[in-house]
Amino acid sequence: MVRRHPPGRVTCGEHERERRSPVRDWGVSKFPATAAAPLNPARMMHRAARIEDWLHEKREKFARRRGHLPVVIPYTGYGTPERVRILCRVLLAKPVKPGARTKRRIAARDGSIRGWRSFTSVPVNDVTVTIDIGGTAHRVQADRGGVVDTVMQVNLEPGWHTAHLHTTASGAVEAPVFVVAPDVRRGIISDVDDTVMVTTLPRPLLAAWNTFVLDEHARVPTPGMAVLLDRLADATPGSPVIYLSTGAWNVAPTLSRFLSRNLYPAGALLLTDWGPTHDRLFRSGREHKRDNLRRLAHEFPDMKWILVGDDGQHDEAIYSEFQKDFPDSVAAVAIRRLSPSEAVLAGRRPKDAAEAKPDSLWVYGPDGASLAEQLADLGLIEDPGLPGPTEPNVPTE
């Protein structure tokens, strides 16, 4: 079943097709005719995608009969003083009645959240979300997974701002948006799995356990990585922090709480949607990372990025390819080496620490502290070994 959209309405699917093509600008509000053209009716959707749409339709009807209403789940966005990228997701949820007892039940529930709960939500498509930021309003339609990923033309000062998002059936929610100053020349892009969080994601059974069963408070932060990213952000005031992961949007709220609880610097999450697309059974996590890296390089042509990842998946290959295509957009590449046990659990052989680096901009280390020392040698952060300012001697009695 191919879903149709009213003419003249911008959909997130059109945004996705635009991102797959070479990006010359942010594509604000108006897309090339080739990107906005409707899908060829003769081109059938993948059978798995049609089955998924059928299941979503049945689940949506059942949830609405139970009184569930659309709610907007806001995500952190980013942009420049002229353009911002807004991200959110529309789900069906049971209305929450105000009251102290209800708040206590919600707090108790959120205190022990299993990963599988994030994947039981019902996404809503064919719903229009109104976005208001800086006095500018924009209406956009959610895609098949209920995700909104759009760009707005604005006039904002650098720093943090708030976008207000709502549908016709839901109250307004606030989404933080970080506007990067034009004179900022350095930013941070970090992987999540096995980089800021120990997940051993590549191995399917362990990935399923960590994603669906493990309590979110039991997730383990990677030693020293929060301090490293915080020091990198402090080294260039106003630098953007982007967390780029192959994880699903379902886990975005859990991931945001994890980053905040472990004192990682605030930044935008760029995740993907699990499941089939119109032409393939599964989405490509590698293509998701490649596309977003290329997009960031075009959106911030004068920015040099510090790329942070690990050697457990494909970060090395993806970052190497990005550096080859955009050599002027890379300030350094910091790769966390998995321990021998983590490498085995991840289905990879332990790598020899003496293996050659691609070039002098690449640094390797087992944790954030080791990477920080090497990045300090490159002049990207202050040397932690340098003594700080001494306090004046105070006579004691």
C-alpha cells in the first residue's frame, strides 16, 4: 500500500531523497523538481515495507480506539543564524492526567526503563507538525516512521534557542536548537555505540540484550570519553557537538538521558529509522553515517571537524573515506581501541597497537584519557599536564 500525500505539502520522505543527492545548500523549504516529484506509481514498495505499513495502520487504529492521541517527541537541532535543522517524532500515547499520583507513577516508571519499551510506541504518519522558532512558522508532514527532519530559514543569534512544535491534536513541546556562530571553525562529531557507551553492538545477540532488555541505568559509559568531549567543546567556545549513530530514533529519549546523566556535552542526535524502506529490506547504517557527514560538510563548509569513533564497527573506514573526500573538513580523527575482550564480543579480532595510522591526524587509544593526551600534542586541547594558575600564598596563623 503506497501512502499518498496532499499536493503542495512537503514531506520528510522528500527531505530524505534530497539528502541522498549532492547537497549544495540546506534546501530550505523549496526542493528541486526532481526531489519533490511524486514516486512513480509503477514502482512498488518493498514487500516488507508494505507489511510494516499495514501493521502500523492496524496498531494506530487500535491505539486510537483506546483513546491514545498524537504527541510530539522533540529532539535537539542545530543550524546557523540563517538556517536551522529541526528534528522530532510523532507517536501515539495515552493522555496523562495531571496530578501528584500520576507524576509519581511516571517517575517510578522512568526510574527502571527497559529498552524494549522504546520499540512498542506507535508512530504516526500523515500528520502535520507546526514548528515555530524565532517568530517563523513552518508546517511539515511526518514520514512513514513518524519522523520529522526539516530545515527552516530563520534569523537567529548564535547560541541556544527553543523551537515550539505541535500538531492539531497535541500541545506544544519545546525542542532545543543550537545555532553556530559564523566565526566558529571547529566542531565535534562522535559515534555513540562503543565510543561514548559500551554496547558491544556488532554482535547480534548482545546487541539485542543491550538494546531491548538491559535497564537504561545499567548502561556503562566509556571511561574518560565524557571528559574528552567536554574538553574538546571547551577548547573552542561555541563549537557544535553532533552525536552520529546508527541507532534507531526509538532510543533517542533514552540516549539523551544517558548523555545528560553522564555529563556529556549537549548536542544534536542524528539517528536513523530501523526497518524496511520503499526499496530495500533494511536501512544501511553505513550510508546513514556517510550521508550525514557529507551533509554537515556542505552545511558548514568552513568547519573543521574532530571525528570520534571506535575500531569495533566501520568508523575507521567511514572517517577515512570522509577525509579523502573532504580533506579540509577534518581537524583530527580520534579512534577508541576496543579491549581484547570487547573486540571478541564485538566479533572482531583484537588489533595490534603498533598498527600504522593513516596519517598524523589520526590518534588511537583505549580510553578518553589516552586520546586526550594525543589530541593535546596536536594542539586541539590544552595539555592536561600543564600546571594551572597558582593561588597566592596566604599567611597562616
